[in-house]
Amino acid sequence: MAKGKTDGLRGKGGVWAPLESSRSARQTAERVPETPQTLSPSYRLAYTDADFLCSEDLRPVRLQLELLKAEAILSARGIKSTVVMFGGARIPAPGQAAWAARNETQKKNLESASIYYDEAREFARLCSEWSAKHHYHEYVVVTGGGPGVMEAGNRGAAEVGAPSIGLNIVLPHEQAPNPYVTPELSFNFHYFAIRKMHFLMRAKAIVVFPGGFGTLDEMFESITLMQTGRMAKVPIILFGEKFWRTIINFEALAEFGTIAPEDINLVQFVETASEACDIIASFYENGKAGKTSGP
């Protein structure tokens, strides 16, 4: 179909301009006289009717919209690959109080874990320097957009002038984007499933810092997708071996038989940002990922 004045256009940062014909129809609909007929919900244009769009019947459409909007913006920006950073929202920056601690033990543990905030920040800086060599089309840092380790990841990227992505989620308690997410790459999701898809669709590596249920959920889903061949294998790197081996006995799963012995090799442990970067560089430079060039 030939493109004309009624076509939707991508603006800067991949923002979609509305179709001229749709904009005109909406404006016309807003100018009609107020009568019992025009005030009826049935009279609203379907694509401007928030109640209709939020109805149970429209759930498949909402799922599609959440997938499409972020995909369109990332594609327009030319982002081809990402490095995913998962980790706890409750881990504070060094020198800050553990706001989520409920007792002295938690306070001590969380504040000691601030070393991971620093390592996440450093890792994001190093990763973003690689990304700069690819004009920020490859190896772009993506986090969940919130506080803690997520903030550290976006912060590290911002400190070297690099863009980074934040994939926020609507939760019962407020979760505002941290101030270091690139505004044009700050997204918000209702559906965890679609958010997870965007985390992994472009992932060239996944690094996981200590965290809670959300972090574990994201990590195990990533491992499962690779274990079952539904996703190409990329490095899965866990920061803090002592933490992970304390809460998960991978060897026990293999010994019991619920995973294959070789499945343990899907994850690697590191303590520092430089170690993680070396693993990713080795993975791509040594041809383990086919023809894809490494950082």
C-alpha cells in the first residue's frame, strides 16, 4: 500500500505519530453535541474507549499492544541486542540504609550486599563501553527499571553517556522508574509475561545478582528456556557464588535426577564485573555463538 498523509509515522526515539485520519476522526467525535446517544459508552470510538480496551474480552489485544509498543520503539532505535541485568530491588547503594530490612539480621545482610550494587554499576559501565563500539545497537544494558541492582545497572550506563533500557511493571506498591533509565527507553508493563519476553528477545547475556522471588523467577525461566532449546544459549552469569549455593543446590537437583548433570553448566559464577565481562567476551570471541561478533 502506498504511503500517504494518513500513514502512521515514527518520530524521534521510535514514538509513533497517530494516523492523520484517526486523529481527525477522534477530534470530530469529540466535537459532536452532547446528547443521550453521544454520551452513551456504545458511541465511543473503539480505540479511544478506555473501558472497552480494559475489558476482559480485550485481554488478547492488550497483550499484543504491550508486545508491539516496546518492540516498535526498540526497533526504531536500532537496538539489536541487549545484556540483561536481574537482581534485587532491596539491595542499597554503599553507605545507604537498607530501607527494606525488617530486622537487624536483614539490615546487616542487605547492607553487606551493597558490594553487588557497585559490581552491577561497574559491569554496566564496561558493557556500555562495548556497546559504544557498536553505536549502541548491540549490548545495550536492560534492567527492570526499579531501585537496587536495577538502578545500579542503569546508573553505570548513564555514567559513560550510554543509553539503557528500563522495563518497569505495575505492582500493588509503587515502582517508579529510577532516574538513570534513558527516558525514551523507559517502559511500563501490566503483564509479567510480555515484560519477560522483552527481557529475553534480544538478550546476548544474562547476569543475575542476589535477589528475591522476582529475581529467582526471571533466572529460572531463562535457564528453562535454554535447557529446553526454546532460546539460544547465551551466558547466564550469577554474581555471588556463596549466596547462590546457599539458597540453591544445583548438584542436588542433578543427583536426584530432576535435571541432567550437564544442565548445571548452563550457569557460571563470578564475583566481579571484570570476570563477567571476560566470560561474555570469551563466549563470542571463541565462536560459541556462531557468527555473532563479540564485545
